[in-house]
Amino acid sequence: MLPSKKLKPYYDKISWLYVCRLFKPSDARDREALRTHERFGISSWPQMFVFDPATGRVLREMPRSLAGFKAGLDAVLADRKPAPPEGLAVRARLQSARKAIKAGRRHKAVAILTRLAAGNDRFEGWLEARELLRSLGVRAGASKGLGDPDPRERALALEAMSHRPRAIAKARPHIERLVLDDGEDIVVRLRALRCIGAVDPGWIAKNAASMLDVANDPWRYAVLEFATQHPNPELGPVLCKLFEGAGTKVASRNPNVLRINVTLCLAECGDVASLRVLQPVVAAADPRNGLTRMTVAAVAKIATRERGAARDKVLRGLLEGVPEADDSDEVTAARRKLAIVRAVVDGFAEVFGRDRVPVAPRTWTRADQKRLTAALSALLRE
Amino acid sequence: MIRLAIATIALSAPLVAGDKLPKGPPWHTEYRFAKREALRKGQPVFVYFTKTY
């Protein structure tokens, strides 16, 4: 669709951005692509939308059909205003500077760029001027690291120190402020979060409840990862809200992966109250849902932490995760069900000890289901 | 001077060789360049996210 000649009339009406992940951290282009992915919270592909360059707000998700795509562009462009004269002036000044550089007129270029860099125009001419000055080796363009006015420079500074614990420790108060500052650029915040996580993940776990309010999937994945490493039982209710609302009340571009990360964290931080959100997934015992086995494992983990009646309640919930056997199941379906069965059996084994729990069957027939359910129920009655 | 010219081109180039860009539109491959062009021309930005499969 994108190469269609029918899109030609739109070439100069919008800016076109192509962002491809290569998954090669050593590749500068891939690191840049990662920054853009994280800015917009992208963790699944492909995705296409139109955004407002001034605010980053998504204006329209774009369909994959040509007719729908054109209609989407038309809708976005319907109230387009003429190019702002100040923006065109900034563009012209940068062009003059480039021409001067090309012609070897360094002084002229530096003069234009220094004036531009000293301003704070809303067209980011000042940022581009600083970049050009930097490439010319002029001090006015030098990066100020964590204190740089350009969020990209702050992000680069954090990336550079991410594997240097001493540097992180030295700048720790500043980095903590970046993590907690709601007004800070999300790409900067995420890098600051990873720096702190590298030296003190417990700090993130302690502050995770408010951090999980940030509507950005990669950010939430990172917070959840650290909170999973350093379980904080107080997070249970927040995690339940995320699980329930993912993709609806909780904005997410990838609700399923968000739920997976929340489930892993609930396995470590949750308690009997977490059953409210986990139990429906366990009880559905849907072998085609990738979340089922993980949720069963999370409930099993919670059972190991609970005692008395609460533990029994969790185990009864776990027992509901035994999938319905169907003797006419295809091999794949039976294999998926057996994986869930093993997760249930493992959960019981964690609580009662491996020697008291029957071995998970190798086949999954109605007879297998009846035998296993009876054996696990008997343990609950003891 | 050559280094300066290369740096200048790198900063202003709308396309970077290497990725298999879909033919047709004048693609940028960096957020900041697409954003700046859009701000100065008063345009929105269309973005296409993909990955190597």
C-alpha cells in the first residue's frame, strides 16, 4: 500500500517517518529506532498512525487498506493550516548555514547557528543549530549531559552511563529526579529508570505504585520487571487494576503483553485478593490463550505464600484451572492442555510437597482428568 | 572539511541507506528530523513502525 502512486499527492502534505527495529544494540540506527518506539510505547508490529509533532499526540490510527489510509490522511489534513512563516524562516536560516558550511564559510555558518542556538524557537531550529555547531566543533553546541536542554542529549548521557555503576551513584539524586518528574521526556525518564534499576531495583519497587500510572507500555514493563525482582506486597491492588483495565481503562498499545508482565509481578507480589482478577483466566482454562498457563503458575506461586483458609481458597481456584479433557482433542490441543495441567500439578506440589502430589499425566483423556481432579481434591480435604 | 560535509549531510538527510524503506514517500528514518520538518511546515507526521522479521 505505502508504495502506491495514489499516495503521491500526500508526499508534501505530511512528514513521513519510517522506524524499523533491527534488534542490534550495537547499531546506532537501532538505538535511535528504540528511542522512538519507547516514546510512543510500541512493543508490537506493524503499527501506523499520524501524530501532532508539537505535542506527540496521536491524531489518528491508520488502517492498512489504501482507501482507508487515504481517507484517514484526508481527515487529518482537513483542518490543516498554512505553513507558519516563522517556521519557514527558521528553515531558511538553517539552509543558509548549511550552504555556508558547504562553501567553506565557517565564520558565517557559526554566526547564523550561534544566534539560532541561543534562542528557543518552537520549531526546534535551536536544537538543530546546536547539533550543527557540535559537528563544527564549536563550544556553544557542546552537550551538557544530564543537564542539557535537549531531551535527546539527556537520554544519550544516561545511555552512556547505564553500565557504569559509579557514574550512576555519583549522579543518583539527579537521576532519581528525572525518573520521578512527570514533566520530563518519557525517553529520558525510561533511561533514568534503567540506570537506577541497574544499581538499586529495590528503590523502583518501593516507588512502583505511582510509576505504574505512566501511560507508556515499555515504561510499565520496566517498572514491573524491577518490581518482580523485588516484590512489594503493597503493589497488589495497583497490579489488579492494571490487569483488569489493560487496553480499556488503562491505555495500552499491547494489552496482552502488559497483562503478561503484570501477571509475572502478581506471582511475586499478589495475595488471595489477586484471585479476583486472575481467577477468571484460570477458570476459563483456555489452552489457546497464552496467558492461561502463566496465570495458573502465578496463582500457584501465591498459594505458596498464603496460609490457612486463604491458602485453601487459592488452591480451590487453582484446581479450577484443570482444563476440560476431550477425548477427540487433536494432538496440539491435548499438548496445550497438558501444559496447563502440569502448571496446576506443580502448584500443588509447591504447597504439599512433590511426594504427596500425583505426577502429571502424559495423556489428557477424561479418565486422566477424573483421576487427577480426585487426587488434588483429596489433598484439599485433608 | 569532508568530515563537516558528511556530518551536515547526516544531520539533514531524510533517508539513511541500509533499511529497506517502502518505495514512494520521502521517508525520514529519525524522529527528530521528521518532527522538525513537520513543525516548520505546519504538517502532521505519519509514522510506520516495523521490525526485521
